[in-house]
Amino acid sequence: MEILDKAESVRVAWNQWIPPEYTLDRSFLEWNLSRQSWLSYFVEEIHRVPCLFAVASHDGKSLGMNENGLWLSLYGEIEDPAGFLQALKEYAKSINKTRIQFGGEEFHFVSGIPRSEKCQGLLSELEKWNFRTSDVVDYAGKISSNSIQEFVQKYRPLANEQGFYFLKVEAEKDAEKMHEYLAKEFPGRWHREFLYYRKLCAENNALLSWFFFYDKQKNILGFSRIGKAVSKFSSEQWYPGALRLPVADQMVMPDACLGPIGISNSYRGKGLGNLLLALTLENLLRVNAELLCIDWTDAYNYYKPLALKEVRRIRNASLNLR
């Protein structure tokens, strides 16, 4: 595959200048370039910087991805941020794209710009160029930690008292209900992920589990998803999401991931999010997960009680050219 060879050169350039916790291995490229159809990738050099770009494919557009977006998925060292951004803006216009984005969508190699000292020049320049920015964080920790155990012990009884319960999506009718629910309550990324994982889980249903969060009247209050590695990580078990990258100081792979997770719009602001989180964590405890990670989240306060370690912080950045 020609694009894989070109993308590999960008990956090598990326790994040469980025801190170790943000490095990527070749299997990440291979998976994204060969097993998903939502994005089309291509390599260009912008202001002497090798870049791996993505645009929405026909399949991606049909699922709601922005057809005017140009995503910068991976790149080499940017020595002249101002010159690079000017050239990037001109390049986007030359291919009729009206939105530039570092991260923020599915199937990207990095979900933005690492908050590292080496990237500080680029991060500072983005603000001068009026890019819209926000931080996302990857968290990690042991499921058996005192903070997580105490959180579950605090909120699990409240869920029992109020008659709330979990239902795993297993039957086809439940999968169809989840599809309809996410399309209504969480249109966009989480709905698209479910459609993709629905197909993936048909191939290996041991990897991921989706759950409805119900009250005793059978109203859907929310949903969550957890992942549990079948065994030690290997490229044969590859799939995108929180299990894809090392998350600890020792650079080991997690064996469980949590997210996405959310409460239905009409039930927000009532404290139900903590009950949903407690039930979700309890399920991970039941399957004997050890190292948990939560990736690509800006819900700092929501996860704060779990006392997980922040292992990566990345800044999303986007600019509308119109």
C-alpha cells in the first residue's frame, strides 16, 4: 500500500521529536489505513514539514463527518510555526477546504497537539491565528484503587434505592435501540462509533460492551461503553480507542477502557452521572480489569473523584476559514 509507506515516513518524523508518551507504533498506521472507510488519508509537505492529512470519505460524509474539513493527523517537527500555519491555510484553500483541524475526530493518530515543551511554539502561535482551542486528557489508574472502590461503594447503593439498572446490549433489537438512541441523543462521533463497533463486535464480541442505563419505568437515562482486552495487547486484537496506546509511566498497555459515557439530555443536572459511572466501574471490577484508561476527555470534574493519573494532555485546535 503506497500510502502506508508515505505515512510511515511521517510517523518516523513525528516520533523523532515528540516526547515518549506520545510516540506511535507502525500498527497504528496499518490499522487506520486499512480497516476503516470514513477518512481518506494523504501525505503532503507543508513548509518543509511532512504531514499526514485526512478528509472525509464518501462513507464518512454519509455519516455526518464534515466534508469541508481538513484534518492534520500527524506531522514532523515544526520549526517555524507562523510560516507553517500560513502555508497550511493556503493549502487548505487550494483544495477547497474551509475548516482546518488538529484532532477532534475519529481515526486520527493524535487527537490534537501534545501539551509538551517542544510544541509550545506551535501552541502559542495558534492563539495569534485565532484558532479555537481546548484541552483533552488521557487518564489511567488501577481499578482496585481506594478512590474507585469508595466511589462505587458510595453511589452503587443510591442506584439500587432508586431502582436504576444496567442492560448490556446483546440482542439485535437492543443494538437497534442503541443505534436509534445515540442518533437522537448523541449524534455525531458517539453515534458513528457505535455503528462502527457494532460491525466490529460482530467479529469479536469479547472486546467491547455497550450498556443502557434505565430507571424502573424503563426510561433510558443514559449509556456507557467499556472495553476489556482479551489478553495481552497484540496487533491481531487491534481496534481504535483507549486500548491503543501506552498509558502508564512504565509504558504498558491498559487492559480496560471506559467511555464514551453520557446522560440523556432531559435527565442531565440531576446527579445521575455519578450513578451511571459507578455502575460502569462496577462492571469493570466484575470482569477483573486491572489497569483502566479513559482517553480523550475534557470532563475533568466528572472523573476527578476517581483520582486517576493524567498521563497525556493534548490541545485540540480548529479554524474556520470563512
